[in-house]
Amino acid sequence: MDRELLIEIGVEEVPASWLPSLTTQLTEVTTAQLKAARLDVDGPVESWTTPRRLAVRVRFYRLRFAAHDWLLGKAIGSQISLTYPDGHVERHALKDGKVTIGSLPAGLYRVTVEAPGMASDWPVALSRDKDVDVSIISYLDVALGIFVLALLAVGLLLAGRPALRHRLRRVAA
């Protein structure tokens, strides 16, 4: 569900000729103050004015992130690094491979999972509530892959050489 910051200011009659300028200024000041608070808003800051009311609205969204092992599907990772559109980084601990971060303004974020294995960073364009589910190739996945390939190679070697198979049977007997 969307969360929003809505600021409404009731005023006495404002001349109609001032309204376009007030609308622009309200948008610019709100955007600047949000940036000063490290909430770099890439999405729209909506503002509107009437002769008796000034209003501005900014929407915030939820990011739900889950990381799991590629082959086994179990939860993996200790924390994520979330890079905001303005470049600053926040770390969030994963609990059972999951974390939910609320109240993020719209924008392009980068998420990096700190987990054993081959993890990358993922771009996340946030313009509504979003669930991001990533698979990480862990070292266990790599080891299992190498083991399966080794078994396949031995099987092909034995299948292609019947004489070798007979010798192995005699040695075992």
C-alpha cells in the first residue's frame, strides 16, 4: 500500500496571479528539503494550489527483499546494502533471508546481498510497492555442480570403455 506525505496549508485569499508561482516554489522547496533529509525523490512531487489552500504530496513505497540459494532454495545472506539514488548506502540485516524496507521515495536503487558465493548487485526501479526475490549461486551450489559433472565424466568414461569396466569388476571381485 502506498504511503504518502501530504502537506496542506490553509491560507486567506491568495491572488490568482500568484498561484502558478506558489505551485512551482512549493514543489522546489519540498524537493530541496527532502534532499536535505537524504530522501532524494526521483518520482513526482505533486503540488497544487487554490486561492485558499496550498498542498504538496510525495508518495513513498515499500521494498520487500528476499535472497535464497540458487540450487537448494534455502535462505542465504546476512545483510543487504541499499544504494539510494543520491549515492548514499544503508545496510539492512536479513532475517531468514528477508527484509522489508518501508517509506522509500520513488527512484532507482541498487541492492547488493552480502552472502557467501557469487552475489551481484541488482537495480531496483521503485515506482510502486515492490517484492524483489533473488537467487544467489553459493559455494555449495558450485561444489555440487562440480561433483555432478565429475560423476557424469566418470560415467561417460566407463560407458565408452567396456574393457575398463571389465577390469574394474575383476579388481572388485
